[in-house]
Amino acid sequence: MQLDNRDAVAPSKSTTAVRQGVTGHNVRYVLGFGLAGVVVALLIVGTYMGMTLPVSSP
């Protein structure tokens, strides 16, 4: 069975109407500061723990 799409009409919504998220609100800065905070926290924990990683010997 073959579908005939000659009479199909392309959707006519604008990109703003189709978008499902809110733009703006400085989300990139929130994500950037959050990532930087995680890196700093891991550096502090690593320094506190002596920067030693458990290595298994054969």
C-alpha cells in the first residue's frame, strides 16, 4: 500500500511557536557556574584526601 502525499501541506508554525522551552533566563551562566563549583569542590576534596588514587598491584 502506497501513501499519496501530493495533497499534504507542510506545517506552518514559526520556530517560536514550535519551541518547547523558554529561551533566555541566563541558563548558560547557571550551568557554567554550577560546573565550575563542582570542579572546585572536587579539587578541594582531592586536596584534602591527599590526591591519592587507589591503585591495585598485580
